[in-house]
Amino acid sequence: MAVPTDISQASKEYLEEYIGHRLMIVASVFIALNTIFMILFYASRYLAKTLEGWDAYFLVPAGYILNIGLCVCSILAIKIGGAGYHALRVERDDPNKLVVRTKIQKAAELIDFAAITASKLAILALYLKIFALRQYRIATYVVGVIVLVTWLGALVGSMTICKPLAYQWDKSIPGGRCGNLIRGYQIIGIPNLLSDVLIMVIPIPAIWKLQMEMATKIGLVATFLIGSAGTITCIIRVVTFFQSDTLLTDATYMCVITFSILIAEAGTYFIAACMPHLRYLKRRVFPEQSFTKLVDTTIKKLPVKAEASHGVTMGSGSAPKGQIKVTRTTQISVSEGRITGTEPVHGVDFEMQDRAPRESEEYSKV
């Protein structure tokens, strides 16, 4: 349907259309989710006696405050900025609301960039606590630099896209001009998506090389992939800015979509940064429930061709009678060890805590 460009062309139904309640629901849901996951994060870290580090002291609190600020901006856009109605109606009823909404949108942009950066850095801080191999730590630092440079680029771009800045909401300023706002959003989405993919990929090779039961390996990979859950919302955001041609022409109506995407993206990153740390709490509350056990049960049901090598069964099998089986157990957890990728692993106990690395040798005669 063609978007009318003049109030005389707009029908009564068009002018009365309202979708602000959708944004209110999204904001309310993510305020609740962010608060719940922050409480669970600190409860788990407190019980594990690991309430320390940059993530606990700064990154998670900053991410939470910024996410709540983003939700508050969206609510203000509805209440005092005319968000949810078509721009033609807002301009007819109260043109000043267009100015207010644009200012709120600018504040939301800056908050959104910072919220995503804090959550991504919290995920990378987790990686640094786990990985001992030099190449993985270097890769983590490189991704951290990409995240910070993306944030700085977004910050500078947002503040300089219009000269003077106030021209973005006050077109009466003589000599003012703005660059291509939509193109700016499109460009910043590319490195943001790149860092998402890198965060998702970094831990997989290290885990996959470890000698452990397949169920445990899959469970570890699934745990780390949680940290890249924001990739989905990032893709949706990039696609939206590349496909929509009415984001600026009908800004008060379309901002419901853009605000919802911003809230969902930043909120998903924050939840993803908290979730890996909840395993300790989950083990305390639901000790009998295990994703690894579920995967192990599923794998055992699959048809497997048995292979013998010198009379020894690999995996959790046993050594020939009378011999001593030596198993080096590397505790792969934020609390009890780091992934070094050098020792065989049997019976990994994966608890998301933050204590000093420790390895133990288990000797058993079969």
C-alpha cells in the first residue's frame, strides 16, 4: 500500500491506525527478562563464590542499566513522542512530538551501541577465563578490539552524521545538513555482525579437539553457542535497514519496528552474556537434570559400528585386565580449569565458576 505524502491523501483509517502497544509489550517483556537474568547471574556467581572480575563488577551491571535505559527510551517515545501513530497524524496534532521523538531516537542509538558492546565484552571476558592456549586468547583479544572499534565508529558516526547535530531534529537551522542516515545504519551493522560470527566460532575448534565423550563435547559447544544468540537479531536488524524505505518518511510509525529490534538485539546479547554463568545455579536447584545426559542418551540410541583396536575400547571403555588405566582429567570450567587442548579428557565436570585452574589425575585399576 502506498504511503500518503499529504494529510489530504490520508484516509481516516490510516490516520487512526496505532501500533504503539506492540512496542510497549516488547519493552515490558525485556525489562522483566533482563532483570530476572541479572538476578540469576549474581545469585549463581555468589553461590559459586566467584563474584569477582570485570564482568561481575562492571560489564554486566553496565549492560543491565543500558538495556533498561533503552526500554525506557522506547516507552518515552510512545508517551511523549507520538510513536505508534503515522507521522502525518502526529504532525497534524502536535508537530513538536516529531522533534521529541527524534531526540529520543538519538539517545536510544547511543545507548544501544554501548549496551551491545558491554554484553559482548562480558562474553569475551568469559572466554579469557577459560582459554589457556595462546592462539585462542589472541583471537579473543582481536575480537574484543573489533567490538570496541565498532562501538567507537558507531558513536562517532552517530554524533557527526548531521552538522550541526541538532539539525537532525531541527531542519530550520541555516546551513545544516545530514548524511545518509539509513546508509550509516547499514554500514555499522556489518562489523557488528562480523564480531557476532567470530564470538560464535572462537570456542568451537578448541572444544572439538578435546578427547571427551561426544555428549559432553556437544553440551560444551551448545553452552558457548548461547553467547552468539544475538546474531539472529543482528541479522534481522541489518535486513530491516536494507529493505525498508519508510523508516524516515513515516518515522513515528516505523520506529515501533526499529525500537523493538534494538531492544530485542541488546536484550538478547545481555541474556546470552548471563546464561553460561547459570550452570552452577542450575546444578544446585536441578541436580538431576542435565543437557549432557540428554545428548548422551540420544547418541546411544544411534546405530554405531563398533571398532576394536588392540583389544581396547575407546571412550569410556576399559583397558585389558591387569593393566592400570591412567586418565588425566582436565576440569573444563571457569571455576576449576582452562581449556588447554593438550590432555585427553574423561568425565568432564563443566561448572561455570571462577576459581584458580586445577588439574587432577585419576588412577584406577581395572
